[in-house]
Amino acid sequence: METIDNRILLSAKDVAMVIAYPGLTDGLARSMRQIRHWTQCDLIKTANSKHTGRGRSRLYEEEPTIFIAAMLMELSRFGITVDKMQPLSDWFYEDWEADSFGVYSGAITGEWIGYISIDWNVDPKTGNFGEPELRVFSDAKSMGYEMEQDDLVPKSSCSTILNVNQIIDRLNWDYINTVMGRNTWA
């Protein structure tokens, strides 16, 4: 962790410590490799240059990096490749910026359950995934994100639904709170 211009920035190791799956013997090492790879492939944005040179750490904004890295980590469990994650990462960054008090914030505070639905269009000739179509919804009636049953039915032959609350709950908040000197994150 470093402080620059009154912003607290995290190292790749800090981010990895938060998103690593607990209980895996190689969880931290795997998360570090993933973050470095995702940074090189522009899935995760750095606060400084991604080409820092020897002995200088890449630095990341706490928000939205932790959340986007956690979403990408979850998707990697399904074998989603970097090229298929690129539009998802772009969408996560755009949606984070546009989501003031929306699905992410409600999921973080536990006020409601937030979901991200990804419909994968499949190329009929090759059978490969095409461009994903994303939708956000939650059980928060006041936010207008709830969806009808017909809207939840996939529009393509393959669909993935991410439970944002469960992804956020799995993160190592004790580590980040200790590093940042906070009593609690939220």
C-alpha cells in the first residue's frame, strides 16, 4: 500500500491478498499471476504505469480494482479466456462508474442481493463464444433493478449469473482493513 496525492493505492500483492481463495495452497501465488496477467492484457487498470520497471510496484486504486479483480477471478473459474473477459472488464469499469448507490453498493452494504447476468452468444459455425450481453438486477424493488421471470431466461444457449454479494463476501476484508488501518471496510 502507498499513499499518493492523498489516495491510498494498493500493490498487486495487496489486491491478491484480498481476492485469493481461502484454503487453496497456491491461492496467493495464483492470484498474483492472474493480476499480473490481467494487468498486461489491460483487464485491470493501474493508477500508475503498468510498465513500472524493476523494483517499482504497479499500484491500483482500491475501488474498483478489488471488485473487478474479484469478478474476473470468479469468471476464470469457468475457464473464460482473457479475450472473452476483455469486454466484460470494460463493462465492469463503465458500470462501476455509473452505479452510484446501485447493485455494487447495495451488495457491499448487504442491503440487497445484486446479480450480473451474462448471456454468451455462440457462433453457430464454430461453437465458440461470441460477444457477451450483460444485465444487472437485484432483489431491491426500490432500485428498479428487479427483473421479471421472462427476463431471467437466457436469450442465448449459454448464460452465467454472478451473485455479487457472494463474491464480495468471499473477499479477505480483514486484510484490507488491517492494511488501511480501518475498523471495517464498509
